[in-house]
Amino acid sequence: MIDRNAATRALECALSKGGDFAEIFFEDALTNNLSLIGGQMDAATTLRSHGAGIRVYRGLNSVYVHTSDTSEAALLKAARQAADAVAQNQRPGLSIALAAQTQAANIHPLRLAPEATPGARKAELMRAAYHAAKDEGAAVSQVQVSLVDADQHIAVVNSEGLLRTDRRTRTRIAIHAVASSGGENQVGAEAPGALGGYELFEAVDVEARARMAARTALTMLSAEECPAGEMPVVIDGAFGGVIFHEACGHSLEATAVAINASEMCGKIGQKVASDVVTAIDDGTIPGAWGSINMDDEGMDTNRLVLIENGILKNYMIDRLNGRRMGMAPTGSARRQSYAFEPTSRMRNTFIAAGSTPDEEIIRTMGNGLYAAKMGGGSVNPVTGEFNFAVGEGYLVKDGKIDRPVRGATLVGKGTEVLMRIDRVGRDLRLAEGMCGSLSGSVPVCVGQPMIRVSRMTVGGRK
């Protein structure tokens, strides 16, 4: 994938007109997508992403040029374009010495590679999920199943002498069940995935997950509308962590912090959450969907404590924004592909386990809302204000789960919600998702144990 001499000459060319740092990101990736609708295979596609991106820094400015042609001539052309964009003065005779090529240590073993998994086995998994969801109830009107596997080979080369490679294989199945009655539809979804191959399905029971998706749709189909108001809210684990990810996590990325576009700017060492909240971004969890061996700047992954017992400890920082902030990178630089310049991004981001049993969290809340599953939403990272849909919700009356409700939304501000978390459960669970930002869409995990927010605005029926 990479010619050492060609990369060296391209880096020297990129710095020839005044740049002070240059980097090349090489990628060669294959992605297979299968979809099943109504019990029949609907589509099968294979996509290849092959190319390289060259970026040049001059001070706090960055220029990025990418190409799908990785020949030496194409690399030199891209390097000249980047060099011209930062042109300040000539630097003739510049020489770069690359270190020996190294492979990132693989902390996520791959056992059943996608290319070694027969198509018949993939179809079998998808059909099993379909039938399990359909059999959950006559009102389940439609089931869609998609299966994706991706095998990405990358290399990062830079003017400081780094030459490092990595392989990333990811596999994920997504199940969407629709329940219908009287012209009304409700949806339930499950989408487990992993950094790894088809060994995923030794740990994940696709039929059980399909039944969970169908049950959510069926439960919400018969639920009444949620009443609106301010009340205690319990948010369950796994995808419940999307609120922290969106309302607080993005505010801790240097992408926003470095340009003063975050409510968390300048708050390292300050109290930003209640004492029971510790939040972590961890790229080292074996096999987790958002894990990596190294980031897209060639830096080792790590476990980064963001908030500890309510005190802000760290931001997630990439190389360029680290320059702007005067802080070291944290192994958080990520990108969708070679067509994107990297920036600071989350990996597996979660609120750490606490000490309160789940049953006690609900038993002592009085009247309120239990958000068993979260849906989508929106957030303003500058202010931290958010609005999220509850995918599966229940009213709690006198400390007991009373009845299902639908149409609930959670409205608030990230820092206010963090301060109002008064209980954190013991059972940390993660859930898989895709996160979009300046550097494209990347795999992430969100997560938390069950948590309780002492008071929160719930949107619903007046």
C-alpha cells in the first residue's frame, strides 16, 4: 500500500515552501453491505475506498489535499498543491528520514475475518433475525435487517519520521422492526457491532436482539401519550449514554474547545458535574465498536478520564487543535476515510459505573419518567442545549413502573443535567452508533449504567 521512498519525497515536497509539519494518510478498505426486507435479500454491495490525504501545517494553519491515486506522481502533485497553499518561503534541500515501519499492536484480535465468512452464513444470520422479530407478534408489519463488514488497512507517515500501519475490521448487524395498527406505526431497533469479525455472533444472539426490537415497537404501539412537565427522570444504560455523548462529549472535543465554541472552555480542574459522575473516553476496550489500536495520526489509543467525581480532568485533543490550545494530543484524532482531515473525536465514551442498585434508583424516585431506550436528538455544543426523543418510556408512580408512554422528549442543557445526576447504577453497558462531525462519520460506543436526574424537562402532551 505504501512506497517508503515515494512517501519520503512527497513529504519533502509538501514542506518545500515553508510548512513546518507534513503528514500522509494512506487507506485501502473494503466494505460489504447486505440488506434484507420482507424476508428476502434486497441488496448486496461491495465498496472500495483507496487513496491518500496529505496535509501541511504552517503554525496554526492547516491545508489538506486528498487523491484516489496513490502513485508517486499523484502524491507529488498533491504535495505540491498543499505546499503552494501555505507558501511563505523556499526550503531547498530539505531531507526527511523515516523510521522503520511499525505495525500498531493489535489489542483487538480478529478470528473470523469477513472474507473468510461464506455469504450463506451471512444470509443465515439475517434471516434468523427477521423471523425472530416477525414471530414476536401479528402487529409486526415489517422487519428490515442489514449486515455490514469493513476491512480497513491504513498507514500514517509524517515529517517527524513516523511510519506506522494498522488494520481495522468491523462487523455490525442492524435490525429495525415496525409494528402497525390502525394506520399508526412504531419502530424498535437493535444494532450490535464490534471491532472484529464474525466472532461477534458467538457473543451476540441475533434472534434475541431481534425480539427486543420487535417488543419495543409493540410496546410503544399500545402506549399512551407522555404527559409534559418537569419531573425526575431515570435513563437506562447502554444507548441512554447518547445524552452524555451529544450534550457533553462533543463539548469536550478540542474541535470545539480550541476555537472557544464549547461551554467547557477553560474549565479544567473545575466542577462540571455532580460528585457521583465519572466519565471516560476509552479506545482500548477489547473488541468494542469504537475502539482503535492507534488514532488516525498514528498515536497509540488510551483510556482518557474526562470527568472524575464531578471535576473536569481532560479534553479530547488532536495534533492541530493541541497546537492551538498549547496542550498535548490524546490519541483522539479520527476520520471517516482518506478524504477527510482528522480532528478530535470520541471513541467509547461513557459514564462509569456507580454504586446504587437499579431497583433502588427507581424505588426512591417518587413519580417521574423511566427512559428505557433513547432515540435521536440534536444539541448545540456551544451552549450544551439538547432535545432528545425517548424511544421507549414508562411512567413511574410512587417508585414503581406504572405504564408505557410514547412521544416523550428530554430537553435540557448538558452542564445542568450533569449537576442534577443524583444516582448512578452498577451495571455499565455500551451501545454502538455512528457519530458525525467535521471529519466525517466514525464508529463510536456510547454508554452508562442506569442514572437518575433529579429533575428534568420532559416534553410530551400538555
